[in-house]
Amino acid sequence: MNSNIAFRLRLKPIATRLFIKSSVRQYSTPQAPLILSETIPSPHCGHIKILHLNRHDAKNAISRALLSQLKYELDSMKCKPTETRALIIASAVDGTFCAGADLKERRTFTFDDTRKFLTDLRATLVQIASLPIPTISAIDGYALGGGLELALSTTFRVISSTARVGLPETRLGIIPGAGGTFRLPALVGAQKARELILTGRRIYGDEAHQIGLADVLCEKQPVEESIRLASDILQGGPIAVVEALRAVNGWQTGGVTENEAYEIVLGTQDRVEALNAFKEKRPPTFKGQ
């Protein structure tokens, strides 16, 4: 078992209510499961889901099988205020988040196989980016190529100072093909993205944080820091968190998306509960209603 998972079983509470129980679901396949799925309680209601990439033999390189199981996990999630409230993507392999595409498998692909794989990979990352809940990548070790593109598709990135990330595709005669050329500039600016993509340079976690690629920098245990970040976010009302995320993601519409989102939260019982809690000088108890 990865040290992050073992450590979490010993965690003391770090918020008002927190992570006494956890459950890990594994695929019942003859080989080792490629993804470990864990759920831990979130504040107020629902849970945080953690998907641990678990392909030890290939440093979590994205194969067709790993991609298929990732899509299965995403399809099975119920992103409702009282169910899955946040998603963390992490690694069960020490020293590696994701090494990128599985180049050994790629060598066996026909041209059509490659195009099909890219189509599936792009669709899966769009699915992650489109989730209505906060998503976090917990990055330790290497996140390269498609591995970094996976991290770029989440709402936040928590990175260890010793992690190394980059998009080295041009050195393999290709370019980033699963969102790197448009998601990276959106975070770090076009000029810095050009430099990183054209040189294929790998940067450490502190530089990634400095340029805005990562949101939280930690010395170690990025999974635990990701849980803390998710827990902090989920102290808010379940519906309010979802609508706030939707409003911010729709910032280019001016006030249109914000106004729509505000109309939704106005009619919730959670809003009334917050007002009553303020009057009674107590913490609110949100139910996602």
C-alpha cells in the first residue's frame, strides 16, 4: 500500500469533522488494479473521492487499460451535493504521478489506433475539466507529457517541491495533444507556455508554483494537502460550492452565469440555515438542499 494511503489511516481530525473512515474499492481483475478508488467523508455531507493511479510497472504511464478504468471511475461518479463533492487524482506509486503516454504500447499502434487513443484521452480529460465539482491533482514525483495534461484538466494542482513536471513531446517528434497547448497558456501565460513546450524543459515544484501552474506547494504529502484543500472548500454549502465554481468558470459571460447561479442558491434551505446559524451564533449544518 502506498505510504500516502497508510499515512491517512493514521490521520487525526484536521477539520470540524474529518476522515475517521475510509474505503478503498479495487477492480476485481486477475492483475493488480490499475486504479485504487477511495472515499472519505467530507464536511457536512457526501464524500471526497480519491483515485490513485496504480500502474507500478510503468510509472503510471497512460495505457489503453488505464485510460479505460479512469473513464469507468468518472462515469460511475454521482456528482451531487450529498454524494461525491470533490475529486482528487493522485498516485499509489511512490515517486511518480504519471509518466505520460505508454510509449511501449504506442509503438505497437497503427495510425488509426493512435488517433483512437488520442480521441479517447482528449474526451476523458474534457470530462474531468467539465465536472461540476472541485477537482485536485496531487502531484509528487514526475508528471510528464500526458501526465501533466491530466493534471492541467483539474481545477487545482497541489505539488511537492521535489516534483518535476513538463511537456517534453517535441523531443519525441510530436507535440502535446491532450490539452497542453491551450490549458497551460491559460494558467501561466502564452510566453511562458511557449518556452516550456518548445524546449520540453522539466521544472521542479517550486518553479511550477511560482509561475502559476500549481496552486499549493508542499514539502511532502501532496495527497494530504489536497485533502486539506478539499476539506476547506467543502466547509461551504454544497450547492453554493458547485454554483460558485460554475460562476467563476463562466467569467467570460460577464454577469450572466453569476446571476443564474445566484438564483439557484437563493432558493436553497442551506441559505436559510446559514442565516439562522449566524443569528444563533453557531456553525451552520448544511445538507445540500
